[in-house]
Amino acid sequence: MDQLFVHIDQAIIHWAQAVLPDWMAVIVAMKIPIVAIAIFGPVTMMYLTLIERKLLARIQNRFGPNRVGKFGLLQPLADGVKMLTKEDIVPEKADKIAHLLAPILIVIPALLVFAVLPFGRNMIAVDLNIGVLFFLAMSGTTTLFIFTAAWASHNKFSLLGGMRSVAQMISYEIPFVLSVVPVLVVVGSFSTVAIVEAQPGLHWFVFTPWGAVGFFIFFICAVAEVNRTPFDLPEAESELVAGFHTEYSGMKFALFYMAEFMNVFTVSALVATVFLGGWQGPILPSWVWFLLKTYTLILIMMWFRGTFPRLRADQLMGFAWKFLLELTFVNIIVAAIWYEMRSPLNHLTAAAILIVTIIVLFQFNKTEIPKKRIYKYAYAD
Amino acid sequence: MFGIGVLKGMAVTFKNFVESYYKKERLTTIEYPEKRLAEKERFRNFPFLIFDEKPEDPRCVACDICAKECPPQCITIVRAQDAQGKPLKKPATFDIDYSICMNCGVCEEVCPFDAIFMDHEFELAEYGRFEDLNYTIDRLLKPKEHFMKIRPTDATRIEAELKKKENAKKAAAEKAAAAAKAKAEAAKTQASQVPDTKPETKPNEPAQPADPPAEAK
Ligand code: SF4
Ligand code: SF4
């Protein structure tokens, strides 16, 4: 069961070697993971939209989509058909080429990052030795295309959304990247496979003091990276119509949506890989564990969306620069200390340092509520 | 941003999420086409015409009052005529344009013959824009049992009133008949005293029509 997909993969390669000439068999062997990802990505995205709508509906005490198919299971297909048949409107003054390219290109990094995710034991498309770096770099380019779309639309709301996206990305990319550094320090490798293998059984990094803090920071930054509530300022629908995709309709809009949801999946998968032990776990097959953790994180993201109002731009920036950044710096040092010291003592030291840091940062970040002014009148007293 | 409020909020949404699966008061939606709410008796939508025994004899006498009163003017009535061109007391066409009707119920209020009532029918969507939404008389006519079924309280009251009126009419007719009979008999027996009843009514009759013109001036 554990190696189910690996065996399927090998069976197909064997068949190809028996039937096809050698050079084609090689191509087939190369194409299998690509095809698998190219199918898995969009299908995941389609059903994530359904899950999200269902979950939000229940949070708001509604049923959610339940008309198309049992439990609305065919709703994503109906949406797809609707998107495809919708009129494609391009604003007259838009930069036509960039307007067309942005939604197409934004899907590419979203699909590429699937390559370095270890879905299970031996289930990874390419085991890059710079896997995490590749992931961070690739997911970082998303903003570029968001800004392209915003600029090309020739619309002030789009542009505002794009600017916000860039500002947010610059702020959150730093703690996002730095919060992985403790893991890299401890594991000594960028490879996602090596990171997973460093957390055998239930020795996940999230159960160490620095891991818990790192997980917290990494997850929050991940939510901010993929522009989801409460960090969805780039598409703030109550302020900016629809933000950067105001001028998009039909399939182009669907592509933005697709990229967003695939990013949600991949980023959750990365968080699960780095801090929650990836596919490690007892009893169940490895890929089940991986999907379980990933979907738990996705559901938490949706839960956030059902709960929190959007942050103000200054709160967003302040949170990244004044709280998360300092905490990540301290966390790197703590991880190093933890690594150097012996077993029971290192946990205590690390936890103590982190708790003190968090308390201090809380104190510094307290919102200042001005005292109520008391007016003194000339005739009083 | 910081603090316990974040967790509190998440607890609230979580509670809503979980309870919506097993608590009736959390999930109040009725899944409409399959399940529906019990109809309220006083619910009123589009009007219908009532007939007593046969659809050929509707209660409506084509008096045109409802058509005149209807605020958006969506009723069209043409009075039926017999072979000699004499107007009959029933409509030949009675159309209500549903695309114009605003379901106000004025027609029901003003009809002096209790011939038009508001129905409970609300699934009135159609594919055509013009013909399908124009309700002709054959689509409007419904038996009085239908009225009794959807609005029993109103129906019993109105039926009782109608019956009372009819009884009164019948009684009056009987009385008149009896009176006429008696008169005829009296006339037979007392052939000499003919101008007995006529002078009694005559002084009253001109007094009534004389009043309105005086006010109008
Ligand atoms: S429905 Fe009533 S008011 Fe309208 S024409 Fe017939 S009798 Fe007159
Ligand atoms: S319900 Fe109102 S609008 Fe409709 S036919 Fe009667 S009077 Fe006219």
C-alpha cells in the first residue's frame, strides 16, 4: 500500500520498455510524473474550491453548493464549463500582450513547485538537492505575474492591488525564508527528502521549541504568501473591487484562481514537509500521512478565512517587520543552541529563550491606546 | 492582532461549523424544491377566478371594476355577447399579464361579486416572455373547492356570506312572489280597489336621485 503509486509508475515503465523502442520508453518514464502532476494540480484546485465553499458555508450556517451532483461534487466541473464559455473581455487601453501572458505565466511556478514535494516515500518528481530553495524562489515569482496583471489591466484598482501584493511579498518573504533556516541548520541540507528523513516516526520538528515557533511563523507567512485572508489585501474585494484581477474574466480569471489554489496546496504541503514530518508517521501509508497533514493545514487556512477580517495595511506591515522578523532571528540562534547542547537541557534553554523573546516582543508591539483626555475648564476649581 | 481574541474568534467559527451538522436551529435552511415550508394560509400571490359548478359559468360578471382598479393595469376584460349582440353577464376574455401584475391583491379587495381571489401558486416561471406570462381565462379559472382548500378561513366566511345573501334573495323573492300572489288574489277578489300599493312607493323614489345633483353643485 505504501509504495502503491511507485509500483504503478514502475509497471508503466516496464510496459513501455517491453512495447516501445528505447528512446520512447525513456520519454515515457520522464513524462509519468509530469502528467501525474499536471492532472493532480488542477484537479486538486477544482476540489479545493468546493471544499472551501462547503466549509465556509457551514461556518456561516448554510449548506453550500449541493445542487450539481451528490453533495455538489460536480460543481467544480460546472464552474469550469461556465468559465470556459464566458466572454473574454480585455479593456481597450490594456497592454494586450501582458494582459494575456500574466494569467498563463502565473500557473507555471504554481505547477513547477509540485516537482520538489515528497508526496510519500520515494514519491517525488525530482529530488533536487536545493529543493526548498527552488520552492521558495519559484513561489516568490508569483508576485511578478500578479503585478504584471495589475499593470497590464490599466485600471487603478488593479494597480493598487498589485502594489499591495508587491509590498506584502517583500515584507513576508523575509520571515518566510528565514523561518526555514533553523531546519536547514539542523538538517544540513536543502533537499526536501533529507528534511523529511531527518524527522523519523513522530520526531517531527514541530515538537521542538524552535520548531513550534518556526512552524507558527512559517505557516502565517505562507498564508500571507498566497494572499489569503486575513492577508488578502491584493484582492480585497471590499476595497479594490477584485484587486489585481479586476479586469479579468472567463478562463483568464479561472487561471488566477487555479494558481492561487495550487499555491495554497503546495505551500501547505511545504509547511507539512518542513515542520510536520512530511510523509513520516506510524501505521498509515506514507502518502496518506502527507495528504492528511497537508489538508489539515489547508482546512486551517480556510478556517482563518471564515473567521478573520482583513488586516489593515499598516497592521500587516507592522506584524511582519516588528514581530515576525525579530522572532525568526532569535529562532535561528535558538536552533543553533539547541543543536549544540545535550538532550533535556537544550529543550529547556530553547523554550526559555523563546518565551522571553515572545513576551518582550508582545510588550513592544502593544497597541497604544491613548488615555482619555480630560478637559479642564477655566471656571472649574 | 495579538492575543486571546484571535483564538476566541476561531472557537466561535468552529462551534458554528460543528453545530451546523447536528443542531436544527443552527442550520435553518429548507432545501426548497425537495422540501418546502408549510404554506401560510394568508399567503397571497397571483389572482385566480373562481367558478361554482362549471368553468363555463364563472362568478365573474365582467363588471370591469377590477380592471379599472388594478394599479399597474394588467387586467383586460371583454364582455361576452349573445347571438343578438346583447351583452351577457360573463367575460369573453379575461387576461392578466403576470409580467405586469404586482401581486397586490387590489382586484380581490374591489370585486363586489367575490369572483377573483389571490392564489397560493408561486412557481410561475415560464420560458416565453409574452404569451406564456399572459394568463388567459382558462388558466385563471379554478373551482371553489380549490379556494376552500388553500384558504379555508376566508372561504368559509365568504361562502357563508354568499349563502346568506342568496337565502335573503330567495326569501325576498319568495316574499315578493307570495306578495304578488296575494296581490293577484286580492286583485281577483277586489277588482274595484286597484291602485292600492303603487302610491305608497312613488313618493320615495324621486327623493333619492334628487340628492346627488344637489351635492354636486
Ligand atoms: S372579477 Fe369581479 S370585479 Fe373583476 S370583472 Fe369580474 S366581477 Fe367584476
Ligand atoms: S393583484 Fe394587483 S396588480 Fe395583480 S391583477 Fe390584481 S390588482 Fe392587478
